Amino acid sequence: MKKKFLIGIAAFILTISSTYANKIGSNIPEAVVSEFSQNFNQAQNVKWEKIGDYYKVTFNQLGSTLYAFYSENSDLMGTANYLLSDRLPASLKSDIKKNYSDYWISDLFKYSINEKPGYLVTLENADYTIMLKSDNGQSWYVYKTISK
């Protein structure tokens, strides 16, 4: 399930600017909605989507836009939110400055699976888009590279 979530998170980041064709609202199982309501009781502007075999919910809570991912069995798989680069751990920020100085950050997310944080960053320059991932908060590894 963790691997499916990570694949889903990567797909989400790659398509963050696009609109999903399979948006749904009232077709979310009641058990999933109930579990979400228990986990995020102050959520506002709630929007649901079915992506493959899990559900993604986008919502606002306490002034932030958050994303939560639920399995078809109503299990919370993880959460994600946008992050400003100054909120990155020092070692991750330093690594980007040192090794990717000719790139800019186009997306940056912090995610959590079982309360263990991770980070995904999308870097771009004129020739490439690179997605880096950190599971330990100390170092990046290349998750995906795309030629433009």
C-alpha cells in the first residue's frame, strides 16, 4: 500500500496543474468520508477525487491547503501539503543549492506516511525537469528525470 501511495504522490505532483477527468463528489463511499471527517474535523472547501484505487481529498484547514489519500477500505494512506523552500531541513536545502544551482523549484511538497515525513521537489531548467525525493530528511535521490 505504501508503494502505491508513493506512486500516487508522484503522479499527483507531475499533474498538479492539470484537472483530473475523473472528478467525483457524491460517489465517495460513506465510510471514506466518515473517516476523513474524524481525522480532519475542521476541514473546509473539501474536494474529492478517485485516482486509481484510492481517493484524494483536497481541503483547507487552519489556513493551509492539504491533501489526504485514502484507500478503498477507508484507511488514511498519507497526507501532503505545499511547502516553501525555507521550510526544508538544512541538509536538503544545502544539497539543492550545491548540486542544482542552475535549476529553479517549481513544486515542493512535504508528505507524511504513518507520521514519517518525506519531501518531493520538482526542479526545472531549460532542458530538464527533475523530481527529487527524500525519505529521511537528510539527502535527496533522483526519482524521475524528464527531458524537455
